[in-house]
Amino acid sequence: MMLGVVMIVSAALAQFAFPASFQQKTIKTPDGAEIFVRVGGTGPAVVLLHGFGDTGDMWAPLARELAKNHTLIIPDLRGMGLSSHSASGYDKRTEAADIRAVVVALGYDRTAVVGHDIGNMVSYAYAARYPDKVERLIVMDAPLPGIDPWDEVTHSPNTWHFNFRGPDVERLVAGRERIYLDRFYNELSAHPVRIDEATRRHYAALYARPGAMHSAFEQFAAFSKDGVDNKITQKTKLTMPVLAVGAEKSFGPLMAVNMRNVAVDVKEAIVPDSGHWIMEENPAFAIALIRDFLG
């Protein structure tokens, strides 16, 4: 039994290993949030933003490839991973300001931005709030609150978790974080086995940290405000090149439909043989897409 546990831990360490040259920092934002960030590589800067069920760790396979010719800035979003659990500020415009503070503190200005899931929402908020600071934008398999086809998405039985929160919910999930996360890995993937045991244990431990699930629920609670904000920023469409990536067994072409409502230069891409968890289910294809679009 002990050998099996050691093997799982070793697999997790290997899977989430960033290049040895990467540095870890914690950067305090003007409103007091403390954002954990990894930074490394060489060349044009790229910000990578994770979503729910992941942390910045999800980008380790991409980092090992992309750091050869890009500088990568990989934060944990406010309230997630190793970043601080703020009492408020989970609307995506505020989180975009977090990311801007990180980029500037690290000495950078213009970057490309890549997001997945909730990271998409923060990525769009960042591009809309700082349009002259974003050279290229990649969003992967999650729509923007308030932007068509958002209403269709929110009426799907797969998105019941958007409104699953509150003190009693937190009591239910406490100590059962692995069970809760397994629901997402199992039901929103095309191949649950590709989200392996090492990955599941790794994230379950991070989401079991004090305050982590409360902060995660706050990310969803902010969707109503995000929708209001997005309807305002939608009036001024993004002009930088955008790659809208949908998984074949998840949002597929709807990602491009969604992004064409907020941007004028949108390229569509579909990741085959994958559900929502693109970086776990078909990482090689996703890495090639991202690398090619960033140039």
C-alpha cells in the first residue's frame, strides 16, 4: 500500500514539475490580495490563467515546451491554489486588476494571455480592461458570463454548480473535496481516466486548504456581476487576434460563437478527442495549438 502511495506522489511531482529555472513569488496587489505566481522562460511574455478544479499547476506541461522561447507568467487566481483568500474581489474585472499588478510587478507590460475555464473570464476582463496591453488572446472551453450563448449554458444540467454555494454547502463539501472535484473530472471529460489519480489527489489537497472551497464558490457567485460588466465591455469589441478553443466533446464551436460577440478577429479551433479538461485529456494537441498561435 505504501509503495502505491509513493508511486502516486512521484507521478504528481513529475506531472506538475516546472522547468528548474522557474521562480516562485508572491505579489501583493493594491487592494491587499497576495497572488502566488511562477515565472520563467525567455522571450515575449505570456500570462497563463487556470480555472476551477485546477491551479496554475495545470500549465506545467505547456511551460516545459513554451518556456524555450517565451517568458511565462503563471499565477494562481485570487482565492485559489497558493494565493490568498480575500473576503471579496472575485468579480473578474477585479481579478484582472490582480493580474495587471502581477505583470507590472514582474517588470513586464504587453503580453499574450491564455485562459481556461474561469481563466477565460479573467482573460477577457483583462483584455477588455487593458486592451493596449494584450497582444494575443487564447480562451479555452468556457463561455463568458452574460454573452451569448450564456443563457443556454446556464440552463444546462451540467452547470448546476453555478449556484451551488452557501454555508451549508461548504459544510457538506468540507472533508469531501475529492468527491466534489471528481464530479467535474468524471462528468465534464470525454475520458475520465486521463485525469489520473495523481492529478486528482494533487488538486483535492489544494482545494482542501482552509478557505479554498469558499473562495472557489465565490468565483461562481460573481458570475452575475461579471455578466453585467461583460455586457458593458462588449460594446467595444476587442481588436487583438483571438483564438477560441473548444473541446470536441464540450463547447466545441460555441467558443468561437461566444468570442465573436466580443472580438472582431477570432480564429476557431477544436481539440479532438477531449472533453472540458483539455490540458489533461489532449495536451499535445493543445500545446501545439497554443504554440502555433503565439508564434
